[in-house]
Amino acid sequence: MTASVSRPLTATENIAKAAALLKAGALVGFPTETVYGLGADACNDAAVAQIFAAKGRPSDHPLIVHVADAEQALVFAEQVPEFARRLMQAFWPGPLSLILPRRAGVAAAAAGGQASVGLRCPSHPMAQALLRAAHAAGVAGVAAPSANRFGRVSPTTAAHVHSELGEALFVLDGGACEVGIESTIVDCTRGVPVLLRPGVLTPAALEAACGQRVLTKEELAQDTPRASGTLEAHYAPQAKLRLMDAKALQAALDLLGAEARHIAVYSRTLLRVKSSAIVVRRMPDDAGATAQQLFAALRGFDTQGVKLIWVEAVPARPEWDGVRDRLQRAAAS
Ligand code: TXA
Ligand code: MG
């Protein structure tokens, strides 16, 4: 007999509760190593519809289905080309999503009607525990976009998820995400690997693992499947974001008076700032460390009531591709 006591649930109890909610067709927020996800049973169309409603996301934008291992991915993927198999071996569990041909009749709503399906095997221990518990309860995979409202910055803490989607949502708290930007997406449906969304995995690392060149979207002349993460203006903070090199940034700062306010500066270079009301935050010199804090930093500027965010452009090196991509999108909106 279990007495009903009002104590906080243990980690194991929270996982069991989250798995039961998923099985019952409800939504659950959960941590991954990249960003927090808003999960639903990928094979329950009504549950998946709630994700689109909660996010305010058009229902033809496909969701990524999360699985605990490569074997579970085979429930959703019709076929896995050799280069995709190698990518799975090298990077799963980890921050890599693969687009694969979808098995007919499986997760159609989650895939937004595409003939393909996005699959991801996250490494976060809490995500792994959730996916295994859900699987044991009869949930073959968990469809989960980032747990933010459509077009906004992805959440990297449980508190961010609550502030995006409300306090009523059940969210597993796994702390701040280690990677901090969304997974690298490789389309494996075109006979050759195509990079749809840069993340923390460099093209060189992907190529070394799969033994062939990874094309960019631009190199692929055909139209790619809809990907809201690839829309120009996405990942936007409320404030207007501008990217400048250090020299242009300093010149812009020099034009401001001592009473300038509502401006944030996010730079690696130490700059002269006349007004003490300007919010200054140092960007790490390391691409991985910058990715980890980027979305929380943008959210923080919004919270401080900043209207303009001036960001120093990042180095033109491949390890910065993911961060550069998110900043360029934020600047485009
Ligand atoms: O790191 C991540 O990938 C996070 C965490 C929660 O796993 N998820 C995430 O999901 O970023 P979301 O929905 O915010 O972005 C997924 C991207 C979207 O741009 C979507 O259009 C694309 O993946 N995508 C999903 N399935 C696809 C498919 N079948 N074909 C083309 N693009 C697809
Ligand atoms: Mg997203």
C-alpha cells in the first residue's frame, strides 16, 4: 500500500509519471543535451496535434521523432543507407538528427505528411531514461520539437520551457543543456548526405564518420523538404539583433551618448562603452561554450528589457557554423 504523501517525486517517479503521461496522449517537456523538447507519442495523431497547437506551429512542419537507440529507429525508417548507418554509429546517442525515408503508415502526423521522418537519439541521461520507460509502456517513439513557441528562441532550462508554454505543462528538469543549440540535421533521403541544419558537429567530423562528402543545401539544387528550423527568420529574441565585426561594433558604440540605454553588447573583443546602462556580456572564445550559453544569453537580454542586441560576428571557422547560423537567423527577423 502506498500512502499518499505530499513530498516531491523522486527522479525515477518523475520519469515514470512522464512516460505514463506520454502513453495517455499528453504532452511532456523534457531535457536533451541540445535543447528542451516538447514531447508526445509519435504514433498518436491526436497527441501530436496538441504539439502543433501548443507551439503555434503550422501542422505541415515535420517534427523529429526521438528514440532510445538505432534499433528503435527502424520502426520508423523504411530503409537506412550505409552512410546514414555510419553516422548513427559515430554520433548516436548524441546531437545528430537524420532524415530517413518513412515507413508507410507510421507517424504520419508527426512527419507533417512528408514521405520522410526525422529521427534523433539523444544522449541526455534523463531523455534516455524517459524514452526507455515510454517504450516499455508502448510508446515506440517520442515526437518532439524544441519546447518554445513557434519562431522563438529554443529553451535550454526547464524554467525557460515553463515561461514559453505555461506552468501547467509537466516538465522533467534535467538542468541546463550541455550543447545549447539544436541538433545537426543530415538529410539521408537523397542518395548522398545533405546538411540541412548546422549544429555542433562540424562537416569534417560528419564526413570522417560517413566516409563521403556532405553536401550543403545550397549545393543541392533541388528544393528541400520544409524545415522551419531552416526558415530565414527563426530563433528570434524579442529585441532586434544586429551582427557586426568588432570594428563596426566599436564605431556604433562610439556614436552613442553616455545616457544610451536598452542596448546589449555580446562580444569576444573588449570594447569601450560610455554608458553604464548598456548591458555588456562577454562571448566565450570557444564555439562550444558560446553555443551552450547562446539562447540563455538572448533570453536574458530580453528579460532585461533590451531593445537592441549588438553581437560581434563569429570567426569564419567550421566549429562556429551552428552558432553563426542561429545568429544570422535571429538577425534576419
Ligand atoms: O536538438 C533538436 O533537434 C531538438 C531537440 C528537442 O531534440 N529538436 C528540434 O526540433 O530542434 P524542431 O522541431 O524545433 O526542429 C526540427 C527541425 C525542423 O526544422 C523540421 O522542419 C526538421 O527538423 N525536420 C523534421 N522532420 C523532417 C523531415 N522529415 N524532413 C525535413 N525536415 C525535417
Ligand atoms: Mg525549434
